[in-house]
Amino acid sequence: MFALEDNHPSRRRPLRVAVAVLSAMAFAGVSAIALQHRSGSKPVVLVPQATTTVSCGQVITLSIVVGNDLNCPSTVGLAVGHASITINLNGHTLAGNETNRGIDAQGFATVTITNGTVSGWLFGVFASGTADKVTGIRATSNASGIALEGTGASATGNVVFQNSNRGIFLDGFSQKATSNVARENSSDGIGAGTGSVVQGNQSENNGASGIRDGGSGATISGNVTNGNAIDGINSASDGTATVASNTANYNGSFGIEASAGGKDGGGNAAKGNTQATQCKDVVCA
């Protein structure tokens, strides 16, 4: 350390800086060692999740992380056999036939289906339990992508495209469809039921309406519904719906066709739709 001492004025400042940097590095090293050995500390070990090999028609009664793809020409893909479990497809694909369901969660509550692809089924995912959740699913080339029947069920962050009927169908009470993408489905992108919350979705280029409200008391807000064959949003039959902050452009009829009895929550925008008025029973900028 004494070898760093130099009395020449032009060298004194750089040498002092070097000494300060070395001292800081040494202190940091000592501090790191102290932290590693402080009382009660434990190393963090990341352990990969174990996966499960599944087979066509298997009944799942425990939470699993799926370890393989499936192609099921004549049976269901996977059937849920217990409440409150999670089936994590782990990025895998369940391919099947249009007479069965890719994942059949019929009658079991608080089931979560997540993170994979379902293709070629009558229903990609069918869930009828209370508070079931479907998230992170890609549903394509099914008759219907995702169908929910249970009270309080939700579909969040899914991509449903090129299904021959609806993309997402909410057919229960107080359900939610949030942050989904529904494109190029032959019928409605998203179908809503009684008390549905349909929020923050993109529903575009579908063969009927982007979002169709077939229940009562729905809240439809913050969605983008462009290029659909009929309406961007249709809630004409729901006299108690709230429609707010949606964008509905270049649709084949109205951008938004609301109900005279419904609530205009404001902030809706529409342009380029076939109907000259752009929106009905709601104000669109």
C-alpha cells in the first residue's frame, strides 16, 4: 500500500482515487462474506418442477405440471376429477377431435387451467365449476375455444383464434373475461352472460360480433373490437349493461350497438363502421 504514495502533484489525485476504489472493493467483499454467514441465512435453491406424463382420457385428481403433448382422436384430452387443482400444460399441446373436450373441468370448483395449447376439439377448455380459472391458454381450430359455465369463473390472458364457433363463451353468472385476444373466430369473439365483466380484451376480425352481451347487467369496458363482420360490441338486449371506454372501428354494422336502457360510461370511440351513425344508444367519439 505504501508503494502507492507519490508526492508529485500531477500524480497525487489519481493515486488517491485508486486507493479509495480498492478500499471500497475490499469493504464490499467483507460485507458480502458477512451477509453470507449471518445468523439464520439460507441459500436460495431453485428446484425445477417435476412434470407428469399424461395420457388421453386421463382423470386428473391432483395438481400437475404436464410433461408431454397429446393427440387424442377419439377421447377427451384430460378430465378434471377433483376441486381446487391446477393443470399446468407447461407449454404443451392437446390436439383432438370435434366430438370431445380438450380439458373437461365439468362440475369441479376453483380449478385452474393454464399455460398451453388446445386444438381440434368441440370445446378446447370446458369448465362449469364455481370460480374456475382459465389463463394463458391458446385455443385454435376448435368448435369453441373456451366455454365457462360456473358462477364467478374467469378467462384471463388467453388467445383464441380461428375457432369455428365462438372464441370465448361466458355462460354463467358474474364471470370475467379480461385481457384476452379473440381473432378470426367464425362466430362471436367473446360471448358474455349475466353480470359479466368483459374488460381489456382485443376482439378483432371475427365472423359475427367482437363482443356479444346475451345476458343482463354486464360491464363492457376498455376493449378493442375492430374489423368484425357485424358489430364491434353488441349489448342491444341488455337494458342494464354499462359500456365504457371501448374502441370499435371498421366493423360490418355498428361499432357499438347498445341498449336504450343501458348506461353509457363514456369514453367510447368508433370510426369506419358500416352504419353511418357509428354507434347506437351510446355516444362514440
